[in-house]
Amino acid sequence: MTLTQRYSNDTMVREYDRIYDPGHSWLEVPIKDVRDSGIYDKITAYSPIKGGMMYLEEDCYLYTFYQAMTKLKGYTININNINVDDFDEYLQNL
């Protein structure tokens, strides 16, 4: 990959939201990005799907996804933190 490919039009930069409730967190990622990362077939029901987004559970899949995207695919990942009272309620209200 050339420097032009890596940095032109920010195509190698992804921005995601990390949703925190008092006990846990999930990274909100478009399903397409999870598929592109190569880890889609490793994800279980602990990472719910809603509205074309997958919510990668912090204990297993968030770090695996992050490593796949940064180390294997060469992306720069920016994460915004969002605090909520209850994740299940947050998902219901989307």
C-alpha cells in the first residue's frame, strides 16, 4: 500500500462509537466493516445486531476487531465514547 492510498480522502480512517453502560461496553460497527475485517464468522450472539450495525462486546470481539483493522488491514481507528444508563434500553430506542 502506498502513502497516497493510505491517506487519500481518509479512506484508511474509521470512526466508531463505543457505548458504555455501568457494567460493560460495546463498539458500534457497520456490519460491512466487521465482514471486511475478517472476523465476522467468529462473532457470537453476545454482540447484537440492529439496523445494519453490530455491537461488538468488549470482552472478546472489540479488541479482536480493533487488531484486525489496525494491524492486518492498516486502518486508523478513532473511537468516540458514549455513556448510557442501560445498553439494552439504548438498543431498543434506536
